[in-house]
Amino acid sequence: MKRTILILITVFLLSSVPANAAVKKEKRLWQDESIYSIMIDRFNDGDTNLNKNVNTKDPNVYNGGDFQGIIDKLDYIHDMGFTAVRLTPIFDNASNGYHGYWVTDFYKTDEHFGSIKAFQKLVNEAHKRKMKVLIDFTANNVAKDHQWVTDPGKKDWFHKKQPIQNWNDQNELENGWVDGLPDLNQDNPKVKNYLIKAAKWWIEKTDIDGYSLPEVNMVPKSFWSDFSTAVKSVKQNFFLIGIPAEKTPFIGTEYEKAGIDSLYNASLSTDLRKAFANTDQSLQPVFSELEKEKKQYKHSELLANYLDNEYTTRLTQDIVKNKQFPGSRWKTALTYLYTVPGIPVIYYGTDIALNGGHIPDNRGQMSFRAEKELIDFITKIGALRNELPSLTRGNLKLLYEKNGMVVYKREYKGEISVIAINNTNKSQSIMLEGNLEGGKELRGLLGGNTVKSEGDKYTIILDRDLSEIYVLADKTGMNVPFVAAILIIIILAGLFLYLIIKRSKINRNE
């Protein structure tokens, strides 16, 4: 009943978007996507028959998540508005390689996750829901006990064993061994051809829609150029997201030129974590970073924006350390992430404000019995992002920013969205003058409030730690759709109570 009521509210709020404000999307572009990022082993155990050497109490070994578990929760992910899922590596791994990064065979799935047939079903079920599927392709190294390591004929398939001493040295990054893992020599034509052939095979075999590329900056750009050309020849609109290694210098534009479509936006993520882990933090740095990236990248709108991932501590931990309430902080942060240029990538567990420190604590098990408040918020804001092209394609203009209170607008083909975020611990009243066409109103789609203009002046009032997404529309009288929604909710609630009472009477009589 609660879920039904939420969906009805969302539908009616969206129906209140004026016809002259909503712009029909011609075709879904990658910048329109929102990605739910999953560590397979930690998400959902759907097939207990695969649980070999599984220990749910040990975060350093397999915990039981698998392909079937993701299939079982695709509706859950889809209902929150996500249009794509990104999975950590699916390939066969060495013992305890729950994370997928200790690859032993590029042509087999990990037996803990399920068969290739099960993965094909996962992709097919996602496509039925018009969701895309991306998987990690690890091209930098292999497991310590990979059969190639002891093969005398493949000695030149690896760089000489050496740790990385200077993480600012690109040559060391591309040739050094990370965590003792054998570093592949992609300059060797046999290595390059093997990796590219395997990458193409998975696309042909499973119809996946993209690869995410861990440690992208630890592999030569020349390899990525050939890799990109090859995989994109297999499937139209195939997408590549590069994930830079943590704490390394990174010049993303060079990888963009090599054919990597998108990159994990580490610079912006650092600023976002500082801004949203506490209240009263200025948002000027994040807008400065967006402006800088717009000038640097040819397609900055494709950058993958995130707050945390499988390598970082959870943002929830930062929030708790600052003695803030995770639910409110996450809502504020997600409003920003969903309404600025770039593709939001949401790490599994964000929907329940999962906590966690450094690896492996940041890779905790997902729970589906948690409080639904944040899930409901993501559902609502996800629906708005999917409905309003201005939120994914519009030009961005900052209208106001001071000590954490920020207002900006996005405009696309006449549709204007205005986003107000109160990242402070006090209620705020902001007057906008001369920034928007007069004689109209700002219609709130998150909280349902309306701001009517006085000439070309609009006064926005927001309580602490709240956000609102408005559309600029012609002035109206009563918000009929919203009132209708309230009436339907009241009727449904009454019907629900009636059925409970009736069932109770029947049970007593029996």
C-alpha cells in the first residue's frame, strides 16, 4: 500500500509538469542514464547452490551474492528510476577473489556468481526493462596464480616484477605491479590481441552495453585507442567508462581522445564529499570544478559523477563523523548529483545509507529490510530526472550561492528547471530577480510548493537541509493534479483500512 501511494504521488507530481515545460526526449542518450553500481558478491544471494566456501561473517571472502540475486532485484532497481547497472568483474577469480579483480580466466564466469547462461539471462531481463548493463573489464593485471604467470612461453606477457615507488610517474604506473598482482604488458601484440578478442567475445556472447575499465590510467593510452575501436565495431553505441586508480594524477582528456567515452569524476567527487558530509559547506568549489571540466573535456556531460564507490570509504561514515543525520544529508547530496551535467553513478547501499570505512568495510552486504525513506526519495528524484530533459541535457547557470545555499537553473529547448539546495543548518529565503521570465511561477516537484512571481522576482524559501526542483510554468490556480492525488490517497487509505477490518472480522468468525 505504501509503495502504491508513493507511485501515485510521483505520477501525479509529474503530471503537474506543464505541457509547455516538458520536452519529449527524441532518443535516450548516455548522458540521460543513471547507473546503479553493484559489487556482485555483496548484493543479493539468489542461488544458494553456488555458495562454495562462503562465509557471510568474513568481509574478506565470498559472501554469496550472484547473478540470480541481481535478477531477483532488477524491479527494485528499475522502480527507483535507474536506467543501467554496472557490475564488478564477472570473470573467474582466484580463491577469495570476491571482488572480481583477481582474474584467472577471461572466458569463464566466476562459479560463485553463476554460469554464462545465468549472466545472459540477467542481461536479457535488464533489456526487457529497457535497462543497460555494463561490466568491469580488467586489463591491467591478473591473479597471482594465473596459469600465464608460470608459463615460460608467456614471460614477456608481463612487465618485470617491481612495486610502484612514485605514484606521480606515469611510466611506473603503467609498468609497476599493484598489490603484488602480475602487471600485463599491453605493448606486447599477443597480450593486446588476447584482451581485445576476449572483450569482443563477451559483447557478442551476452549483448552487454558497455565496459567500465578499472585502473584505466595504469594501461597505455595506445592500447585503449585500439581497444575502443575494436569493441565499438561489435555493437553500436557501446559505452566505455574509465575508472582512474585511487590517488594518482590523472589527465582525463588524453583518455577521452583515446576513445574512452566517460571517466569516473574523481576531482568532483572529492569536492562533493567535502560539501555534503556536513552542513554550511560552500558549494562554490563543485561549480568551479564543473566549469573547469566543461572547458577541458569535449563531452563533459558524459563524466560519471559519484559520491563513493568500492575503493572509497562510504559517504555515510563521513556524515556520521560530523554528527549529521545520514538520511537528510544523502537527500541533499543526491539532489545535486541528479541535477547537474554528468551521469550519476550510485553505489549499491546508498539507497539504505549503508555505512563503512576502508576496504573491505565499504563493501558490506546489502539489506532489503531497511527503512524505505531514502529509497522513496531516490524513486521520486529518479522519476523527475527521467521525465525532464533539462536535468540531463540543459545548459547550467548558477543563480545564487552563499555559504551552502545554492540556486541554479538548467534550460533545454524552452524547458527550464530551477534547482534550490539548502545545504545549511538554517531556513533560507532567497529572492531571484532578473534571472527568470516574469509573470510565471516556479512549480515544485519534490515538495509540491509553488513560488509565484512578483514581476520578475521569485522568493524561494527552504527549510534547513532541504532541496526542491522547480519547473518554470505559466501561473495557475489550484493545483488540480496534486489535489486529485491527495484525494485518491485518502480513498485508498480508507479502502485499505476497510479491508483490514473486514479481514479481521472474518478471522474472528472463523
